[in-house]
Amino acid sequence: MKAAGIIVEYNPFHYGHLHHLNETKRQSKSNVIVAVMSGPFLQRGEPALVDKWTRTKIALTQGVDIVVELPYAFATQKAETFATGAVALLNELKVNTICFGSESGDISAFEEMVERRRIHEDTFNTVVKETVALGKSYPQAIAAAWQAISQSSTPIDLTKPNNILGYHYVEAIHHLQSEMLAMTIQRRGADYHDQTIADHHFASATSIRNTLFHNEEDNLFEKLNQVMPAGSLHYINQYRELYGLWHHWDDYYPLLKYKLMTTATDQLKDIYECEEGLEHRLVQSDQSSSSFTGFIDDVNTKRYTKTRLQRLFAHIITNAGKKVMKKADPSNPPYIRLLGMSKQGQQYISTIKKQVNIPLVTNTPSFSHPLLDLDLTAQHVYRWPAFIVNSQHAPNDEHKRYPLRYDEKTGTFQ
Amino acid sequence: MKAAGIIVEYNPFHYGHLHHLNETKRQSKSNVIVAVMSGPFLQRGEPALVDKWTRTKIALTQGVDIVVELPYAFATQKAETFATGAVALLNELKVNTICFGSESGDISAFEEMVERRRIHEDTFNTVVKETVALGKSYPQAIAAAWQAISQSSTPIDLTKPNNILGYHYVEAIHHLQSEMLAMTIQRRGADYHDQTIADHHFASATSIRNTLFHNEEDNLFEKLNQVMPAGSLHYINQYRELYGLWHHWDDYYPLLKYKLMTTATDQLKDIYECEEGLEHRLVQSDQSSSSFTGFIDDVNTKRYTKTRLQRLFAHIITNAGKKVMKKADPSNPPYIRLLGMSKQGQQYISTIKKQVNIPLVTNTPSFSHPLLDLDLTAQHVYRWPAFIVNSQHAPNDEHKRYPLRYDEKTGTFQ
């Protein structure tokens, strides 16, 4: 069996993801697809639209064979940590190839960039440090550093989120001294940042989310049907019918407000990424905004990107402390949490099981680790708004969950 | 000017309270009534039906001249701490007489009890300790200790909540070596614990709350009109129209759940009254109950009374830590927070101002103290459910509040 690895958030799963999935199978000539997926909170510090179990269901029915969770401590992080954690998990799972989507579709350009940075590592780091010290944001500092070590233009545009991640995937493979191959597939249609659905087949996840939250109900599904497989739309719709919502930061704002109201600055300082006096800024901020969007606009400064603040806010509501988060090493994930498998996936796991050096967690109470505790807590917090909608939905049953088992022959879950 | 002090919660203000207020004036021959009132969370660990500002309005329009807040650190406590804190504030405010309601109406019986316990202090404390060590609840231990130092029956029944408080008021006066006189007025009609409105004029606050929460809307106000002054009913009704609710522990259950989901046991242990391994019991409890009532029944044991647990839960959601709470000395309140005054009350304050040894706080930012911070936090947390009902109600504007000023001649607030 030959396995290819992909790194996904599926927020939500659309035709672009299906294209990536099918091309990965075709181009890598693999018969097993292993996906590392962010759990409840995503790389940009946002809650996923629907929970990780629903996104796992969608992944399995669309052709993924194994879904494992990227631990919170690596998922809700800057690109480098996110990428390294995900690549390390795929490495442990013995995939042959990692295949990611990018704007350029040219893997040699990524390899060239990694090599260039390796050679000029010191200069690069110095420029980042100096630029941050000037009060610029971290992404701005990274851009300046690339400029400093590039004679002319860089072969890939590193302001594009998918290119940044791709760069770090390739770098992580080198860093881990892994034998995995890197492949890239050119993305189709929409730009990552597109706000509205333009193309009739390929749309960005951002534009789909905007449509989900802001479109009138009457032609919502008609619109979405054009850009998402029916199966994906079905599960997303089912989720809202059951839990009464698609998750949005606005739903967590009452918790963030509560935490800021009741947490002294010296306790806030223990939260990961609460640095450089941000705790004072947060506590002193008026907090009179009635919505999260208003609040983040109030707190925002040139120095901190919206993404950085969203991640910090996720850490605040999940109580992700410095003590645990700073110890988490993305090159050495301490476990692999299985979220779901097809029959093919199960078979693959049984062939590689003996070579996997870290616990394969299928039953959370059987294994204990501070990062897994954080995953459970993050999932409980994630589900909290559903409890507000309907108190019958106890948010804290994550420890009772087992991986989903999908039979791809019959198209049913067991 | 002659001032009498009363200690109240007004949850809600009813004809029994009005009777107590008028009889206090008449029997003590005072022309100023000073009320020390619990703030957002009450002695039994419950949120007040309506906020302290509304209860202050009601008190002023019903004949109280000065309302000051009993700090959270003394209010949400066992009877002894509650009583001592309140009596110490009245002592600072130079009232001549403290007048409390009781079942017996005989002040000499209270004096006799205080004297008896003073003489047998050692025996009393030993029996309490031993009985608690046997796994009995604190109130059971207190009852056993009284029995131990009483030849036959005690002159007052100390299983009645108002008698317990009365006893501690008298004891606190002795303890503070105050010159204040103690007086008691026999309560009319209902028993404190009555669950339903029986008498047509005097009803217990408990029965009124039950009616407010469980009665059908159509004849609710008809029923309440019989047992509450129209002015009290008016403000209570106005509060719900504005904020969309009367506060109940159920409204705070999402916060309690959230805190228990995200707080490690070693952090929980820092919360006041989280003793004897209760933190493990709370975190390990299934928490699958959909309501607070169900949850407290799950956690409840013979050892802890419902009241003790409710107080602990209030401390958990307000983040009232051991460090601050254990330092709080009810005999020495560090400030007097003024919530409201009539013209008469203002005049009284100006005559005694120079003799008051602790800050009279009218503007919270002008004075800082950990106990005042806790009062502000408790009020913010108290108002949080109103934010859930309507996000336009920012819960954290307490620091902008000034005392209410009431003109009793014109019946208007300024």
C-alpha cells in the first residue's frame, strides 16, 4: 500500500479540496490518503464552522482514508509550527509523499526557497528581529527578511497563505530529515482571500463562510451547491439542524468577555502568546463592544495582526497556558489521535502499526498527556455555544468519543 | 439626627420588609435608616433576582435613607462573617441601634445565648470540630455544639435562619465592643422557608421567588400585588423589561460549566472554600446535567449543604481566590461603598463624615482595594446573563456608576 499525506482544515470542504484530494491520489499514485486535520480551533485562531467529527465524516465520504487530529498546541499557531507539527505526524504515519496545494504548482521553487533561507539563516533571523523591534508585525518582518536575502524577486509569492504553508511543509521535511517526497498541486480558481463566491465551481473557503453567515436563507443552498460537493453540504446542514449553529467567533465572545472580566493581569500573563504587555491592553480595553468583530477592531494595532489576536483569544478561552504550550515541540508530537478511518485506512494502519513510535490514541482515557488534555478542553470549549443554544447539548463528552469507522464499499458508518 | 441600622438583601422587597422598616423607625425613634445590603450575590450563594441598583431604588422609595453595599467578601459567607461585616459597617456609620427581624422578637433571649456561648466557648468549639470530623455538615455541627452547652432547650430556635443571623448580629456588637443597641422585631406571618405564598399579606421571599419563576404570567402580578408594595413590584418588573430576565443560578450554569471544563484542579484549589478535595469531586463530576439544579443535586453530599456549595460556585464564577478572601477581615471593613441616599440620608452623612475612619466610596476609580475589585468583578459577572439575552447590555460598566440620589419630598431620583 502506498500512502500520501495531506494537511487540511476543511472549513468547509469544497470542490477545490476535492480537486486536491483526487489529484493527490492520481499524481502520487497512492491508494491511501492520510489527512492531518486541525481540530476545533484553526490555524488563523478561528473556531471551525462545524466540529471535527463532522469534518472527519465529510473527509471520509469524499475519499480520505485516515483522519488524524493536529493537536491544538500545533494547530492554532503560526505557519511554521502548524506545518512542522503536521509534517511530523505524517512522517510518523509513514506516508511516501506529502502533497499540498499552492498558487504556483512548482515544487522546485519551494525547494529553492528553503535552500536559500538555509544558506542565509543568520541574515534572515537578524532582519526579522530588527523589523519586529521597529514595531512591525511578524508577517511584515518575514517579508522584509525574504527581501533581504533575495537578489531580485522570490520564485514564489510568500504573501499568499498557501505558499507560506507550502514553504514550511518543505522546510519541515528537511528539518525532520524525512524521506517523504514533497509534491504540490496548483490551486484552481479562487484566491484564498476572496470574500465572495465568483467562480461557479471553485470558490475560496472564506467566500463560502461569508455566504453561509450572511446570505439569505432562500437561495443559500442553491449557491453552495455550485461550489461544494452535495455530501459536504449535507453534513454541514445536518450539523446546524442538530446543534442550532455554525460556529463563529461571535459565539465565543461572551466567554472571552467573561475571562477578561474575571482574570487579573498577572493571571492573564500565564496565557500563551500574551506577551509585551498585551494583558494590560486587553484588561484596560473598554470591552463595551457588543460583538467580537467590534472588540477585535478596538484592540487591533499595527503591531498585531488580526490572526495573532484571534489565536491569543483562542488561548484565553481554552486556558492554554505558557507552561504547556511552550513545552510542546512540533517536531516531536507525543501521540497520534485518530478521528476516523475507512476500511482501506484501517488496513493501512495495521500494516504500519509496529513502526509507529508514538501512541495511536483511539480511546482518550487510555492515554494521558498535557497536550491531549488541552485537545479535550479545546473541544469542550468549542462546543459550549451549542449548550447555550440548547442546554441538552452537554459540551463535555469528548472523552467518550471513538474514531469514526467508514465502510467505503457500502458508504456507511459503523 | 438619630440613625437605626438594618441589614437586608431585599430579594425581593415585600410587605414583611416594609413592616420591619416601619417598626424600626417607630420603635427605635430614629429619623434616619441606614441599610447594609448584599450586592449581586447573596448570603446563600445565590444571585439576587434584580441588581443591587434596582434593589437600592426600591429601598429608597420605601423609606430607607442610606444604602451601602456589604462587600462580596463578607456577603457570600456563613452567617458569622456576613453578620460581623454588616455590623462593623453600621458601627462605622455611627448608627445608634441595630434592628433585626426574628421569629422570637425577644432581644434578651439573644443576649442570653451570646453570653452562654462566651462562657462555654472552648466546649462549643470542640464539639463543632469533632462533629465536622464525623462527616456532618457545619450547620449540624453548630446545632450539636449548642445542645452540648445547653442544659435543656435554648431560648431561641437556632435552626431558623433569621435567628442565626440575629444571634450573630448581637455577638458582633459585643465582639466589636460597640455601643450600638440591639433590637429585634418579631417577623409577621410567613416562615422563611415557606415555598408558596400562603398568607394574603405576609409571604416569605422564598415563596415570592418561586412564584416569580414558576407562576403562569397571566395572574402573576395579581398574586404578587397582595404581598409586595406596588413600588417594589414596579421596579422588579421594569428590570425584567429592560434586561430580559430575573437572575437565577440557571443563568450562570454555562459559566460554571465553562470554568470547570477549563480549570485544572490545582487552579481550582486557589478558589476560596474549595477545600478537602472538593476540586477533584467537581472536575470529575460528569457535568452532563443540563441545568444547575440537576448539577448541584449530583455534587451534593451529606457533608456539604446546598448553601455551602452555592457559595463555592459563586466564588468559582467570580474567581474569588483564597488569597484575597482569607485576608478579608469582617471586623475591619476597608471601605464603605455608597449605593444610594435620600436627602435625609445625605444630610446624615455630612454630619457624621468626619468621624468615619474608612473611605466612603462614591466613585470607584477614586479608591482601590482588592475587595472593591472583587465587588466590581462580582457585579460584572452578575450582569453577564443579560449580555447573553441581548448583546447590547455590556456587563462591565460598574466602574462608571455613582450612588443614586433620591428626593423623598418629590419622590424622584436625581
